[in-house]
Amino acid sequence: MSERVAGEEWRREVVHRTDVRMLVPALVGWALLATTLTWAEVPRWVLCAVLALAVAVGSSVTAVRRRRWWRGLLLVLGVVLLLQVAGSGQHALRATGDLDALTLARAVVTLEATVTSDPYTPQAQGGREPVVMLRASAHEVTGRGRTTAAHAPVAVRGDDALLDLRWHDRVRFRGRLGPPQPGAADVAVLRASEIVVVEPAGPVARVAEHLRAGLRRAVDPTPADARGLLPGLVIGDTTRTPPDLTEAMRATGMTHLTAVSGSNIAVVGGMVLGLCVLLGVRRRWRPVVVALAIVGFVILARPEPSVVRAAAMGLIGLLGASRSRRRAGIPVLAGAIVVVLVVDPWMARSFGFALSALATLGLLLFTRPWGDAIARHLPARLALLGPAIAIPVAAQAMCAPLVVLLQGSVSVVGVVANLVAAPLVAPATIAGVSAAIVSVVADRPAELLGWLGALPTLGITRTARVMAEVPGGTMPWPDGARGALLLAGVTVLVILSGRWWARVVLLRPVLALGVLALTAAMTIPTRVVTWPAEGWRVVFCDVGQGDAAVVRTGPGRALVVDAGPDPPLVDGCLDSVGIDVVDAVVLTHFHADHVEGLPGVLGGRTVGQVLTSPVPEPAHQVGEVTAWAGARGIPVSGLAAGDRLALGEVTAEVWAPVRRIAAGSVPNNASVVLAVHVGEVDALLLGDVERESAHDLLLRLRRDPAMAAAAEAFDVVKTPHHGSANLDAGLMAAVRAPLAVVSVGKDNDYGHPTATHLAMMSGNGYAVHRTDQRGHIALVERDGRIEVVTQR
């Protein structure tokens, strides 16, 4: 009897054609909607007319022939038509009133709108004033003597006053309209100068904010990683997540944990369902209780479109996890995709929506069969690990081609990292939700629950940090659609041939291990294992959107030029090349992306002196640098053109600044420009000089034969301002070198490096290396030759 039951338990599940007959029309309609969203009005309505005619003809043909494939084609055409009409209707709704015309005219308007997102501050760079942003849904716009209705999303930019606004406040803004980025869902960008709250958020929003604030209070006493990540796991609040942890999670494919997703909903729903079973709740009432719990969670996380989408996908995922209802999951998923796109056609271009849908599809298609297959090869007591292993593998397989579009690389350790983290997500989420609820009554018990949630959360953060450092853990991959299609093809090939590979591994384990070892030896670059490269002279550190360079002055000693924006990143770079003594730190200018990392240079090292730009602006950063150095008794002094440095094996000459240039950015144009000589390497470090200062330097090169001769002998040029287009073509031609290094942050908000910058470098014969793509970049001297070695 037991054998028969076991045989039924492990019976292979098959996805029938009828299970996916709604999925294909949904995917086709989704793809076409994403393509046509930005079309002009006339072509969209022409397409709708053609589709309507095709549906009419298809209906008549189907009535006569009654063939199954005709009905399938008609279903595809009908779904495509429905989504196109929805998209056209949204465009028509957005076009009502004068908002479009006022945006094109860049008019000053009064706009009444409802806040639809939390205010946030994009990463500031290069002395720019911090900007606060939020999204809002416009209701009424007044400009040029007219008041009209509006029904469109807008992005709002402003100062710190925006931080006082709360989700769902009704606000009257006054400011200047401007066009959004091409392809953005927003109709306009409003630069707000006046803000008046017309009507505070309603009770639902206030309850949500109270619970969210309670969760933040509950985790305040916990370590920084838990304090930042636990609110992200529970409610998608990543405002306090350390930047280096964010980067580690991105490198390991774990960023999905920091957004409210279907997995959060599934955890909450599963927890409540388990409690219903334990408490003896009748089966017919359990779905109602679970649905109410999920509604409460949506209120906690705020019912924004992304959260509602996650709730829908999470419910479908729970449906798919049920063996008896799994076949219903795929049609329901297809229907949910269509409904979401009808309600909000701009979701067709949302990476978040695509990732949620793909992950849910992977759960429905693969979790059960893969989980059962894995469980069959595990001891009986560990059989429950089968589905637990299958879930992240299925999600990774489905989402990886889309993730390539976002980060241009494939995380080799992503599956392992998610497998290790997966058992920790549920207890962390449950403890976080409980802490938020209990905080309404008392803070002390909520803090205890916060600590209980912090323990698994710290396990997740440790996993991300350790896995991010695994040699070869991230594999470069082609960018764009080409890379996504290539990875999709590889994934399909692996899935189709998986059984054959499994048999090969079981029958010939020694051969399989040999092939694996050979593949690893061929694909993992030697430099990953041997970094830092022996004989290195100069290292350009990957410190995100900022600058930091290390010039070797002797064993364990260096000259550091700039410190980047983040202390842990520059500290890690210096540790990676074994620097214990810093003879001098040169801060080319006082912008945050060059000086905020200074504590990471000073901490735990002997530092001789800090040398700075002679222009003490901005004052805030000047005060910070002075205080940090003063606290450690390190002298600070200025540099100017003509100064010379001799530090161990290094000699350097200051080429700029000669004078204060009032045009452009004053601090950028006051950047210290260093011509550095170490061993056989000659490097020119241009700081953040802009066009005015760069042209001034070019004129001095033309007047000074010694400088002109030196300019022709550089081996590397650190290009100015992270790849900005604001540079002087004449100077870049005059200091032409074999190698150009762009110190730039991945996915930065400024579009750096610009196409203009890269084209200018390429046109002048530079080989361009970027820190966002290659990590730390070292110039190495070997047998009289100079080589470039990169960390990635």
C-alpha cells in the first residue's frame, strides 16, 4: 500500500496545452503593447482599426470552419486588440486638458495632484545641490490664464520641503513644467517652488505610515545591515540600506528581496494559512482569512501599483503551490497579466512587472516537477528540501535573461546565494510584519521582534557580502537584447538537456568533475585569483560614482589621489593592494564624490599629510575634510600649479589650477591636475576639470615646451569628470595616451560616461577602460613593459 501511495506522490506532473492557451495571447499582447506605447495617436488608432477588422473576419471564419487553430488565432487577436484599445484610451485620458501643451511650453503652472510615492533623494554628485523627487497623479493644472482637468502621472523635483509630504497627500504645487525622459511613464516633470498640502492623506494611508514608522523604530537598535535591509524585505523601504550592501546584493542577484514582491505575499499568505490549520479554521473560511491578511499587508506596504501587482502574483503563486490547483495557476496568471495591463498599460514597460510575472510563471511551471525530481534523490527526511531548492532555481532561470538587460552580467553565484538566503526570508518577513503590528501597542516588544527579524536578516546580508567576493562570481555578458536572447537560448538548452546532463553526472562522476574543473580554469581569469597583480604601479579604484587612485610609493605605501564617495569602498580598494601607510592624500577638489570617502583612507592607516585644491569650495565639504584630518592630527595644506611632490618611488608635478575660474563649476575647474611618474608609468590625473579649465591647461601646454613634451609621453590619462561631455577636445588630443580610464559608477543617474566623451576618446586612439565594467584597474610593470590588469 505504501509503495502505491509513494508512486502516486512522485507521479510526474504534465502541463497540458490547455493550461497555456491563454498565456500565449497574453504574452503576445504584452509585447506588442510595450512596442506601441510611445507611438503617435494616429498610428495607434489605425492599428486598433486593423485589429478590429481582423477579429471580425476571424470570427466569421471560425464560425464556418470551427477549427481549433482558428479559435486560438482569434483569441490572440482579441487580446491584442483589447490591450491596444486600453493603451490608446490611456493616452487619450492623459491628453485631456492643457498639461501637454503647458509642458511643451515649459510654462510656470499651479498643479493640484495626489502624491503616489515616497519622496526620495537621488545620489548627488559633483557639488550639485541635493534634489528630492516624488511621483504624483495630476488632477488639475492652471497656467497661461486657464484651469483644466488633468489625468496623468508627473514627476516632481524640489528641495527638502518635499520630504515632509506623505503618500496620498493631496498637494498644490507651483513650479515650472518640463518634458520627461523619452519613454518615461510620466507626462511631465515639475520643478516645484511652492508646496501647499490641500488635503492630508486619508485614514488608510495614515495607518500604513504609522505601521511603517513602527517597523523602523523597532529595528533602530539593530546593526546597520539589518536596520537597512529588514524594512526592505518587509515593506520595500530601502532608504537606509548601506550602498555597499546594495551593490553586493546586485552582484549576487538578490535585489528582488529588497522590493515588495510576490514572494513577500506568498510568505504572509502561507503563514496565515498555517495558522488557520493550527487553529482549526474551517477549510471554506481559510481563503477569506488569507485574503484579508494579504489586504492588510498591502495596506502596510502601501497599495501602490507595484504592491498590488505583487499581491496578485503572490496569490497566483500560492495557487500554483497547491498540487490540486496547479493547472489553474497558468490561466489565472495570463488573465492577471491582461487585467493589470488594461488597468495600467504602462506596466508593459515595467521591469518590476516583468520580473514578477516571469518569476510566478517559473513557480507554476517548474517548482513542482523540479522539486519532486530533486526530492527523489534526497533522503526521505530531507525530501521537503526539494521544493525549497527548486523555487530559487526556477525563478533565476526565468528572470536571468531580463536581469541581463539591467546589469549586463550573469551572476554565477546567484542561485547558490538565493538558495542559502531563501530559508531566512520567511522568518525575517514574519518577524518584521509582527514587529510593525506590535509597535502599535508598545515599542519594547516590537524591538524584541525586530531583533528576532534581524538575526535571519544578518544571515542574508552576510551571504550577499561573502558571495559578492567569490572570484569569478559575476560573469560578463553581452548587453542589450542580444545578450538577453542569447541567455534565454542557453537557459532553454540547459532545461531541455537537463535530464541527459544529470544521467552523465551520475554515470560518469569523475569525467563530470574533470570537465567542471577544466571549465572553471578556462573561464575564471587568473587575475581574479592573483589580485593584486605583482609589480603594480597605479590602481584606479572602483568606488562607484567618484574618483580614487592609488600610486605605489613603496612596499605597503602609497600616494592616494581622491577618496571617492564611500569610505568602505576606498578602504576595500586600499586593503586589496596591501596599503598600510599613505604618504599623502591629494584631494583634487572638495566635491562629495572625491572627499566623502576620506575616513576610509584615514582609518587604520598611518597618513602623512592631506593636500587639497587651493579653492575651498563647497564650504561644507571643506569643513568635513578639515575636521576628519584634524581629529587624527594630520596636516592639511593646499596645492597649486608648479608644486612638485617626491614621495618614495613617485614624483608628481601639479599642472593645475593656476587661478580661480568663475565660469562653469568653480570647484570642478579648481581641480588639482597631477602629472605622475612612478617606475616606467607616466599618468595624467585630470580630476573633474571642465571645458574652461581644460582649455586653460591646453593653452599653457602650447606655451610650455617641457609640458608639451611630457604630454606626448603619458601611458594613461584619467579622463575628467567621470566621462562627462563637458570637456575640451583640444586637450584630450594633446595629451593622447594608449589608455584612458573612466572612473564612473554603474547605473548612475547622470548618463556617465556620455557617448560624446567615449567617441572623443576613441577618435583620439585611446583604449577606454571603465571602472563600472572592469572594477579596479591596475597598471603593472613587468620586464620593462606596461600591462593593464583589471579586477573583473
